[in-house]
Amino acid sequence: MKAEVKGTTLPILEVQLETGESVISTHGELSWMTPNISMSQTTSAGGQRGLMGTLKRAVGGGGLFITRYEAQSGQATIVFAAKVPGRIFELSVVPGEGYLVHRKGWLCGTPGIVCGMGFQHSFGGGLWGGEGFVLERLEGEGTFYLELSGEITTYDLEPGQRLLVHPGHIGAMSQSINFQITTIPGIANKLFGQDGYHLVALTGPGKVFLQSMPICNLASAIAPYLGQSDGGVTTSAVTSGGIGGILGGILGNNV
């Protein structure tokens, strides 16, 4: 197998497979592929079998089924595309090691990768839409590819070294990292600081991958431009408050 990340702001992952080689994915990430790739659905990967393993993966956001893409004859190509501006990069695991990644981060991997439930904590709606803080656990043996949003910053935390992070900025971390949910210090900061209420305290040793633009932040930033529904008619915020408002004023003054 040979994989290459192409592009910058909205990259793609192009994977070249030889006959019999395959990659797996859980979220229907396929963008395009050559005709000599076969697709199949399975509930097991990396030696993970049985109902409990399947349910753990589903609870972690991975779904009940895993899609396997296998090259049938000669060299085949399959491409996975980023859904938001950010980066795609490669990580590897061996037995006894692993990573916790945010539930939308895993793009694809080799068949030896096992995806399961890592952690779930509900913040009860609001910014998180009721979904809460959910991490998948990727372990087993092989290579996998992550899609994280915005710019990516990594920290190698020494034993006992701590970092406080807003939950959405956590893209991935070594499973050796100790973490716990905590809150913003100070009542005034909680009530008036507009920095949210919860933080995640990360304690080393291990590596942390932080993303500069969580999906929830992106959604919040573009929400004012998506328009509002008024009596069944949707109007753009730009149109109603900008160009449309100016034209309306001009027309109104000339009637």
C-alpha cells in the first residue's frame, strides 16, 4: 500500500493498493475510486469480533459496520477527501499502544486497526448540540489516517506535565495521557467570560494533537450568514441585512 496526501487547505488522501490489499473505514468517507476496488461490509476488523466489540465501536461513533475496500486485479486507487479545511496525516499503532481521537477524526486505516469506544461525556446541549465530548479508541496493529480541522499543533507532554484544553480542540492523543473533565476557574469567568464552562485537563506522558478550528466553532462562526426562516421564506443574513437592506432603502426612498 502507498498513500499520499495531496492539497493544502482541503486535502485528499490518495491510496494506491496492489491486488489483495485493502483499507477500512467506518463513516462512508469514500470520495472516488477505480473500478477494480470491491466494497464489502463487516462488523469485525483487526481481530475484533463479537457483539460487544461491535457495540463498543457504535457507541464510540464508528457505526455498526466497517467498510472494506479491496483491490481485485492490478493496482487500484481510492481517494478520501477532507470535509472541512484542515490536515490529513498518518499515525501507526502496535499492540499495547493506541490513540484516542475525536469521533469525526478517523478517515481510514489498514485492516489491523481496531476502533472502539474511548470516552463519552455529555455537556447537555448548547454549543455541543447534546452530543457531548466523545473520543474513539484506535488500537491494534497497523497504520491509520486522521482528518483534523484547522491548523494542527502537537505537544509531547512529560510525565506529570499538564495542559488545560477546550474539549473541541482535542483532535487526538496517546492513550497514555491521563485526562479528566474540569471547569473554567472562577465564578465570574464561568458566567461572563464567554469561554465556555468545561475544560479537559491533560496530564503526560504522551503526545497530544490539538486542532485550531473545531467543527462546533466553525458552525458557530458561519451561523449568522446561513439566513433565518420568516413565515416559510428563508432570507440570507447578508441579503436581509446588507445588500438587500441597502436596495430596500434606495427603493423605498424613490417610491
